[in-house]
Amino acid sequence: MMSTRIIDLTESDSDSDSEAEQPSPASKSITAISQPRAAPQPLSDVRNGSRANAAPAQDVPPALIKAINTMEAARLRMYVREFCRDIPEVRDRLAAQTLVRGKDVIRYHKDSDSEDDVDSEIESSEEGQEDRNGNEDAGGTERVKPLRPIAVEDDELVPLYAKCLNCKQEFDVSTNYTRECHWHTGEKELYEDDDFWADHDDQCHGDPYSFRDDEDYAEGFKWSCCDNLGGDEGCKTTKHKAPVNVIQSIEVGQINKRRAEEEIARPVYARCAKCEKRYDINDNTTEECASHPGQKAIDDENEYWADWDDQCHGYPETLVHDPEHPAGFMWDCCDGALDSEGCVKARHEPLENGYKR
């Protein structure tokens, strides 16, 4: 009898199909070579010059924060000037945070009623916008209003922050719209109608006018402009005023600009902590400071002490700062005489609280 073979067509031959679909090693290599490789995409630079995938900025160490907060202002300014000169990124970032164009300075209307209206704070803001943007003509087209002249040109960079001449507070010259300045137009006078000075003895306590700016004596004075007590808020309300934002005639503006340039060029002197010489803090770029980093020491090889008797004259170490015995000492950093030029040259470092004009 002939045997019969049954073929099951309901089940797919996955093994044979997968073997049929899989290419041979040779075809794999051909396929891989024939497919074009994608070109690598360059990393885009972010604004500060670092890569977009750069590591996050590190926190400022607490010790450095403490050093900045406790450092003398003169020394801190010296470091900032050095960083701005040597590191362009620091200079650009600091300039972006502290400078503004003259065209963005909100004008202060000198000697005009627009700065005298106490009740028009909203109008003051609108007025500032008008100075900046102008207004519309009859056809509805915006008309750019020329900026009124101040002490600087429209494209000239000026400090963003200034000290108000009236209230003595710091303010942003580019956001000086509203009337946030409260000040007195008069002077403080002695308030003699009150018992505040009843027990005051000029011979014992001093002249009462010497306490004019002392907050503890504010009730002993009154303002000549409004008769309010010395500690009361200003009776006049205006925008903040500074030399940079006062509207003036073209002639006056040119004169003030020249004065401002002369003031900037005017040297500001400080006493160097190392060489003790006076120097201009704005011209401290070269290594003009020659000093000795060491200490004064006894010059044992000098014959100055040959006839010296410690029991009679005392120990020489006690005379190290005596101006009558400089020949008996030397600098231990270079073995030079005390009156010799410094052996190390560097930039001057300001003596604390040593600024002078």
C-alpha cells in the first residue's frame, strides 16, 4: 500500500520565512555601505559663548560671598576694573547690567510745572511715555517726537543708576516715570517753639545746628518750606532728578557735557597700601608700584651694631621702626637697605579709606 503524506497548510513556516527574509552577510555589508550616513549636526552656541549642553554654572562658594560682602569698596572696585579689562565676557555682561543709552533716559522737566503737580502721578507716567514715543497726528499716524536735549547724546552710554539730587536715593534713569521722589525745597530750621531744646546746654552739648542731620534730633527742627518737622516726608513730589536727566538748552547741555567729561578725566587719588605713594585709581594699569614683600630685619653683617650694648641701649629689635636707626636694618626679602627701591613691582593696591581728590 502506498503511504500518504499530509501537508498542513494552516501553519506558516516561520523558520523558512525568516530565513528567506534575512539577507546574507554579504548583502548586509553591501546594504550598509550603500546607505548614506547622516551628517553630524553642529552644537549651537548660546548667548554667553558656551555650548548649549554645557554643565550648569557652579554656585558661588560661601567664603567668596563673605569676602565680597566684607571687602572694602575701594579694593572691590579695583578687582572689578581688572576683570573688565582682562575678561571680555565679564566686561560685556557688566555693561549690559549697568549702562543705558542717552535716548532711554527719562527726562526731568527743569523749572516747569510738569514737575510741580503733586496730584498727577498718572500724567507723569504718560508724559514720560510721550517724551519717549511722541504722539499721533490728525491722520492717526504715529509721529516720533524729538527727544529734548540733556547733558548726553542719544547714543551715548551712561550709568543706568544715579543718585537723586533731591532725595539722595539711587534710582533707575530709564524707568523714572512716576513721581517717587519726595523732598523738601526749603532748609531745616531750629524749632524753638517746642520744649525739645529746653534742657539743651550749648556749652555742654554743642551747637544745636550741628545735630541738623541727626535722626535722633529730627523733632527739634522744622522745614522752612512747609513748617513740618525735620523727620517728616518731603512736601514736594516729583520724578527723581540727576545731572544726566535734566532737560536743558543746547548751549547748557554742551557746557554740562564738557564739565562731565572733565569730571570723568579728573584724577582720583588713593594711597597705595604697599608702597604708600599716591596714585590715580583710573590710571593703574602698569606695574608702577615697587615694594618689599618681606619684613625689616637686623643687618648682623653691618658694622652699625659693632659698639652696641644691649644692656645699655636696649635690644636692637625694639628699634626696627625707629627713624633714627635705618642703617642697622635691612629687608629680609632681598637683603636691601631700608631706603632701597622695592624689589617687587606690581599695580598699586588702595589703602582702605584712602581716596582723595
